[in-house]
Amino acid sequence: MKLIKCALPLIIFTLLFMPLGTEAVEEKGRVVIVEVNSEIKAGTAQFIKRTLDEAEKQGVSLYLINLNTPGGLLKSTEEITRALLDSGVKTAVFVDKAGGWAFSAGTFILISAEVAAAHPESSIGAAQPRLLGMEEIGTPDEKVIEATVSWIRNLAAARERNQEVSEKFVRENLTLDGKEALDEGIVDFTPTSEEELLASLGLDDSELIHLYPSLIESLLSFFSTPQIASLLLTIGGLGIILVFRTGEFETLGIIAIAGLLLGLWGLGAISLSVLGVAFLVVGAGLLLVEITNPGFGIFGVAGTVSILFGVLFFGQEPFSAPVLARTTTYLALGAALATALAFLFAGRLSFGALRSTVKSGMESYVGKVGVVLEKLEPYGRIQIDSEDWRAKSIGKKINRRQKVKVVSFSGNTLIVKKAYK
């Protein structure tokens, strides 16, 4: 009996705190979805790398690209395929539209994903590289063809896809529809919708997170068009030459630097973070010039705008709340605008001060008001700033204690007239 009494507290404690069940609750998965519906450019590569990196940090179940593209730039395609191959999160590429396509660069991106899917009525292939020229698009030499064949075969081997058919995409410009691509071992699924694909992967109940290019990425996507990037480089180069020829840095130098930075990024020579740092450094330099050599405010305004570009080019947190993203963007824009206006206002004041003539001696009294000490008939004496001066009135006599205004001077005599309220 004593044993039972001693064990009773232990039994009650065990019953109270013992888990009622061991059934595991499966955490709901999350799927990040991005859309690519245009040519593959530097802006596209930046967008995919940024969102893929954040998807890895968040530990999502799947990173899905809905793809529809006629092709694009070689370097940008290489950056995207490398990001997909090295990703720590499961990746999928889906040519998601009936009549959609993943030609040229799109084929490389499709093959490099861990999961490749294509709508049964979509088209893929035609991946032979082309050389962009001023007059026409030409066929590359044999070395370029062989290098591209080796590249696409390696991608296919890394994802255990049909290497022989992949090679034909380059050598013969082979094209396949979704059903043929499935039969040839190029894609894993031929769903007709995004929902069907996710169901095939066991992710139909997942939380869907749609990510979109930021405003600055959309703008930079335009700058990364080869023709626009080349034009920007040309403008930047000519601007630098003119700066050295004319010595006018205020406008030409700023345009030249901006053109060179954007052109280099558009052609893939520098990354977006490097572009942001460069604009920050240039902006800080321009502000330093304005502070140490105050003038018309041009350097201050240009420096502020450059720093704003530098801040925006670092991108934003894809998973942050939209309200927070908009708020921080508006704060940056507001601060930049206020600073630019302050420099512009200070510059106008400096400009006015530079234009105004420095007054000293008798000239400094012109426009001032004094009091008559000795009746002006027309000569007499007046007091201005606690000093007595010989004065001459214009026209009528002016009695004592009347206020007068200095209009000019002659020798040591102030020429005045009666001051009216």
C-alpha cells in the first residue's frame, strides 16, 4: 500500500505530461514560381539568380520557372543553367503554354533543370547558335558548333537526359513537341497546366509564392538588350573623349560614366552588385566635389541621383511584405528628392551670390534709410547706422527728423530723397 502511495504521484505526472499521440504533422510545402516570357538577357539572368538565391535561403520545396522564350544571349543562358545546376533547392522548368516554345537558349535552360516539363502542344529545340552582326545573322564556325554541342551534352548528362537528341538540337536544329520530347527522354512530364505538374510532384497542396521582376530589374532588362547596351557603351566612350577635349565634366562626365556602367552591365562584363557599388562610389565622389567646391548644385543633384541608383540596383527582398518594399522604396526616393532639391537650392543661392557685386565704402549705403539731423536745403547732414554723413536732397527741402533714402553718392556726399512708407 505504501508502495502504491509513493508511486501514485509519478503515475499522475506521467499521465499528465505523456504525449497523447505520436502522429507526425507534415509541414505544408512552399513553391516559388517565376515567369519568363521574353528573350533571355542579362536582366533575365539577374532576376532568376536573385529569386533562386532567396528560395534557397527560405528552404522552399520547389523553384519553378514557367518558360516561354524564342532564345537569347549565350552568357546569360550560361549563368542561368549554372545557377540551376548548382542550386540547393529542387528546380523545375515548365514550357507551360499550348503553342508555347523553348527554342535556342530556352532549350538549354529546360534541360538543366532537375525537373523538365513541357505542354504536349509546345515546341522545344532549334538550339544552333547564331552570330549577331550589323547586316545579318550568320552561322558560327565549326569550333562554336562543337563547343555548344559539348555544352548541351554535358547538361543532358548531368540531368540524365538523352544526350544524342540534345546534340541534334544544336547540330540539326531539331525541334520536338512536348509529347515527342517525353518519348525521347528530354522532359519528365507533359502536363497541361501548372496545377497538374505540381500534383505530379506531390506538391498540389503547397503554398504558391509568385515572384516578379522589380521595377529596376525591368528597366535593366531593357538596358541589357545587345543593341541598347552597345549604344550605351558608345555614348559613354564618346562622352569620356569629349570630357578630356572640353574639360566639361558637369554634364558630359556624368552621362559618360552612367552610359559606361549600364553598357558594361548589359553586356555582362560586370554584375548588378558591382553596378550598384559603382553608382554609390560615383555618387559619393560627386557629393564630395559639391561640398568641397560649392557651385551651382549640379554635382550635388547628380551625386544624389547616382546614390539612389546604387541603392535600388542592390535589389530588394523578394519575400518581404509588399507594403514594406513600397515604403522603403518611397523613403529612398523621397530622401533623394529632398537632398537633390536642397543642393539645387543651395546652388542657386551660390550662383546669386557669385553674380552679385560686393559692395563696400559709400556704395554700401545705397538703398539704406537714414534720419535727417540738419535740414537739407539741399545740403545738410543725416545719420545712417549711427554715423553722420553729409547729404544732398533731390528736389524739395527735407526737414529735421524726416526719413530719407540714399539713392546714390558723389564724392563724400550721399544723394538722398524723402522716404515714404
